[in-house]
Amino acid sequence: MLTFYQPRNPAATAQPLQYLSESQINRLTNSFQSWFDQKDISDAKRRIRGRYWLVFLTLRFTGARISEVVNVKPDDIDFRNTEIRLITLKRHNPKKKGSYRIIPVPGNVTAEAANYLAQYPYMKDKIFSINRSNFYKVFQERCIESNIPKEMAHPHILRHTRAIELLRAGVPVTIVQDLLGHSALTTTAVYLKISGQEAKRILKEKKLI
């Protein structure tokens, strides 16, 4: 039976916050791409898989909630500047409904979307409006293939992973807050604590402390 992951505010739980390592996220991305690029499948399957591939890429490089990504329309994609506009869903701040944020993404993300729309122009209004239950199932299958632990095999892990990735790269926490659509800096600050713990482990491994 497929188990649905219920995302929680990291600041509201004492459970360790999990995220994928660089090798894990690379394996998962390669698994999704190979699944999409499979040669011996029908055009109908390729059309469906293409949408899941685009949703995965958008989740992976925006750090967005899946509920935000499934609301993306082609008009929200700036192909020239490689940016995606997301409606920010702030559950605890209903007065700010309808606010949005602009997320820069790698050029290959918008290029994949452009290629898909060129091949299936009649899917323009449905490109991201996927069946979420099916996507969760596919995501778990790709995680199994990528040797990722079951407890980490949920789409929200990409949000945590992107946050850690940005902070590791030296992106200021306030910018990470804006990119993730966090209403409070304290929520984003949880990732700083994780990065600090990792830094200590690395320093010990290198015998620098």
C-alpha cells in the first residue's frame, strides 16, 4: 500500500531533518531521466512520463512544495530568463493568499519544458497538473532503484535537499527563505543548524578539530 507523506514544519518537530546527499540526489535524477528516456515505450506513456519528469525537475531545483508545482502554468515559466513563478501557499498566513515568488532555475529545466510543449502543444494547460498519487508511486519506485532509504522516499525530501544545497553553496539564509517561500526566518534557520552539525562532522573527519 502506498503511504502518503504528510510534510511538517521542521521547526515544529524534534525528529531529525532528513535530506539527500549529493550522490543520492544525482542517482535519483539519473533514475528519473532514464525512466523518461526509455526507448521502447508508447507515445502515450512518454507523454505522461514527460510531465512527471518536469514535475521532478521543478521540485528538485525550486525546493517548492508539490502543491505549488502542480499549479504552475506555462505562462509562469520565463524561458528566456530561466525562471519559474510559483504561487506561495502559506497555510498559517491566509491573509497573504495569492502571493508569488520568482525562482531562478538551471536552463535545462526550462529547456525540458519547452521541448515537451513543442512535442505536445495540446498539453499546454495540463503540463504540471499531474495525478499526485501516481507521482508519489513513481517517486518511490525511482528511490528504490536509486537505493534511497524508504523513510526518505517522498517528494518533500527534495525541498529539504535544496535548502541544504543552497546554504552549503553560501546563499544567505534570507534569500533561501524567499526561495522556499517560508513566512518566518525561524523555519529556514532549522537548515542552518543541520549544516552546522555537518560542518562539525567534516572538520572531525579532516582532523581539524
